[in-house]
Amino acid sequence: MKRIVLLAALFAGILSANAQNTNADEQQLNSAQRLLNSNQGLTIGGYGEVHFNQPMNSDTYNTGTLDVHRVVMLFGYNFNEKTQFVTELEFEHVSEVYVEQAFIQHKLSNAFQFRGGLMLIPMGIVNEYHEPNTFNGVERPLIDKYIAPTTWREIGAGFTGNILPASIRYQAYVVGGFNGYDGSGKFSGKNGLRKGRQKGAEAYVSSPNFTGKIEYFGIRGLNIGLSGYFGDSQSTLYDGLDKSDKEGVAAADSSTVGMAMIGLDARYTYGGLQLRGQYYHTSLSNTKQYNEFTGNDLGSGMFGYYVEAGYDVFKHLDSVKTGLIPFVRYEAYDTHSKTDGNLAKNDAYDVKAITTGLTLKLTQNAVLKADMQFVKSAASDEYAKTFNAGFGIMF
């Protein structure tokens, strides 16, 4: 109840503000949207970030981590005014290479555009807007790791568009699902659904899934989104399975999980004030059978939320071209908010976190960041403290 009250207070404050007099900048586009809006034949862009993470504990020595967390190169090509291709190639931790997006888009009208290929699942804010200059804090919010596992992408097809008279943007896709079982269970209470991401890498499909999002942008400076993801996890046990094999079918059925995830998010800027909030609720079915079959401890319910406030103290200084944003973010998530069968709730998966720090915008697309993060589970009496610093760019 507390998390709903916090989010309701944030959204109520947003909607009651006099948005007609705001000096807010236009909502930033993510990197793929910039390429899609380009009129050039070939467009090249990219983003990247380098991080320093130092755990801080008064009782023990802890080594820090220096990491080129990611460098992403973007390539887009306009075949004509209607048909475009976008791809992102991601290098993580120097040694890992992924394709983050690779899709074709064909415009029938502003309200109706076909899109197909490897696409980001449109859940929440950060899964689509994760370039380092688009959010505060060195690391992405925790709920975008454990509840909606950023960067979450799947191969699929569907439609997107803007209904301008109503100030609404929508996305609706049929996609492949999480890898829930390929010889071992991929879901757990500790990691949630994160290890089930297939990332378009020889992804297999036993059951299609649906995802969609509706966004309202009719008040200047405000964006409100409602997103959803529905379907079943995938299992390799169905491959080549004889439908008359009752034991085999029962085992395959036990290796899958039904999923229903709902997300609500809001972003608002008014002068130097920046507010954002996000909430996820996930219901999982068949978890009792899944846990018995795999030996894992997946919960049947998960939730996560955060509220964040920042203020650009240089916003009204015309002679200063940079931005300095002190911010604070409170978030909570629980991957065992509900459990089925004999599985006991694990308090270690019920986590609260406070992140506070500074974002220095050297330009709109180049930032320096530093913050302190305090994380505590319900199973612990103390906060784990980490100092984070880094820089990020997008071009």
C-alpha cells in the first residue's frame, strides 16, 4: 500500500502542476528514435559509459571496479521516406559483443508503422531510454535489473505510431519469450527473470508473447506510460515432443511459467525541476510446478518501484551552458512478494535502496556522474554502501 501511495502522490503532483507555463525542454529522444527521425541515407551514432564502483564497509577492505561498462555503435539507413533500418552493436565490459537492436520499420502513416526484427520490449522508462545522458545515477535503477531486466529485447513484429490529435504514442508487438528452461531452470528468486533473456541469439520459441505500451504526451514536459507483457516462458522440452507422450508433455508443461507484467511510469520537467517514477507488478503462474521440476526458488509475484526528484541548479542562469542536477531516488523491489506451494518467502529478496548524487551535464549529450547508493534487504540490519562515479556520452 505504501508504494502505491508514494506513486499516487508523485503522479498527482505532476498532473496538478501548471504545465502551460513550463520552460521544460522537449522530451529527449533515445538513440534509435534519433536515427529514425534523420533524413539522411546512412546515419551513424553511438553512446557509451565508463564506471568506477567502490563498495564501502568500515569493517573490511574492498577493492573497487573500473569498467568500460558499454560502448554502443548505432547505424541507421533510410531506403526512402517510408522504409528504414536501425541496428545497435553493443560492446560490454570490453570483451562481450551483442546486437542490441536490429529492426526494419515501414511507415504507412504517422499512426500506423510496421516494425519487425530484434526490438526493445517497451516496458517502463529505462529499457527504452537507457543512454547515460537520459537518467540520473551512474548505474541504472535496480528494478530495471531484477524486475524488468534491462536491456530486454526480443525478436518479433508489430506496429507503432503516434495518434497526434490525442497526444498518444503506442507500440504493440508479438515477440518471442524468455528462455525458462533449456536443460536447467533460468528463473530464480535471486535473479528474477534476468537470466532468461534470449537477446536474439539463436533464440528458440515454443509460445509467442505479446507486449505493448501506450504513452500520453499532451501536457508539455509530461510523459505518462502504461506498458504490459503477457505470455509464457519458452522451454526446449517441447522440441520434437510426441503429443501422445503424456509424461513428456507434463514435464514440458512443468518447465514453463505464465507471465503477466504491468508497468506504470511518469516523467515530468518544470523549469529546473525533474521528477520521475516507475512501478512494475509481475504475476507468475505455474511456479510451484516449475520450482519442483527445476529445484529453483522462483516467486509467483514480484513488484518494484522508484520515485526520483532532481533539480538543475543552473537552469535559469543564461550565462551557464552546463547543467548541474543534484538528485535523490528511493526504490524498492521484492522478487518474493508472493510465493506458491511450500516455498517460504526469502527476506533477502525484499530490497530497499536510496541513491543520491550529482549529474553534471557538460553538454546535453555528455555527462559526468557521481553518487552514493545505500542498499538494504529485509534480512539485514545494515545498509550496504557503494560510491559510484563515471561519465557517459551519446552522439
